[in-house]
Amino acid sequence: GENVEQHPSTLSVQEGDSAVIKCTYSDSASNYFPWYKQELGKRPQLIIDIRSNVGEKKDQRIAVTLNKTAKHFSLHITETQPEDSAVYFCAARINRDDKIIFGKGTRLHILP
Amino acid sequence: GAVVSQHPSWVICKSGTSVKIECRSLDFQATTMFWYRQFPKQSLMLMATSNEGSKATYEQGVEKDKFLINHASLTLSTLTVTSAHPEDSSFYICRLAGVDNEQFFGPGTRLTVL
């Protein structure tokens, strides 16, 4: 089955700097890669996603890149703000069964 | 997005009892529902997949006789944790999926087994 690896597990960046979280996946049949932000005790919130026919997608301060050949995808957050502090999960979905498999998460701390 | 609810939002029970968790969509018909659990400071782990009117498909390592899933309609799925034990204490979240690849998470249910 699909396996998603995520790094780093924790990340501290100065407010205003950029944060990058990287993931790899194992199943070449995966074709949809969502990123979620989760605050304590809450459901995961979709912040951006990318499909396998696209290499990059941007939404304001958030961007995601996908390298299908290497099975890598990354989340980039620019001009970080205190409210960006949360746990971020990457995930991969295999279209044939619609399962979404999550990475282990990255705890992002934005330092004042 | 769709309005998805889970009931109860939190529950505390004694070891050995069974707990039923409902995942309900108010305005979205889900062809498939997924159940995840999340232990503290860990990721969401997929437990099972269910389609309306069919038996659920469980992930490796998840006991189907312990975690009973009933997908009675396109808007309701239930997860029953039978004979719950402290190690079953977790955050249980449902995810609904539609025919056009829409997906919505429930708000989660925190189960604490004493």
C-alpha cells in the first residue's frame, strides 16, 4: 500500500521567514496530494492540494511543488506569521480506492 | 463545503463498555466514508473504508470485530468500539468522499476509556 514519509517532524522558523516541509510517497498510482493544517483537538483543514498533472501550485503565501519522477512533494510557506503555528500533514491519494494516506506530520513553530 | 457532524464530540467510558460514534452529513451524499484514528501527537491512521450498503474494508492490523462499522445510508456511518480498553483512547475522525472527489472531514470524537 501507499506509504508517505514527511520531514522534518518539527520546524521552528523566525516570523517572516519561509518554512519548507518535504514529503515522499511510494505508490506511483497516487495522483492527488493534499496538505492539511491541524490545530489541537480540531479536524484537519485542507490548505492546498496538487494533482499529478501539475508541477506547482500557489495560493498567496502557500505553494506546493510536485516531482512525480522522484515521488517528492513539498509545501512552502513564505512570510510566516504566528497564526501559521500548527501541525501540518502531507497526504497522498490513490484514485482507484480514494484512500488518503497521511504523513506523520510536522509541528511548525513560528518564533516571534 | 458540506456540513459534517460527529456525535458525540467527546465521550468517557469505563473499560469493557461499547461506544458508538456517528458520522453524519447534513447536505452531502457520500459514496464512501472513511474512519481514521489519531493518537496524541501522532498522525491520522486510516482504519477502514465503507460504502453504503456494503461491508467495510479494514486496514491491516485493525480488528473488524472490535471496530464495527455500519454505513446505513449516504449520509450516515457509525463506528462502534466494542469492549473498549484504555489503549483505544484516541481521536476518531470520519471522512466523506463524493463522486466528484470532494472530501470532507468530520469534527472528530475524542474517546477516553478509563
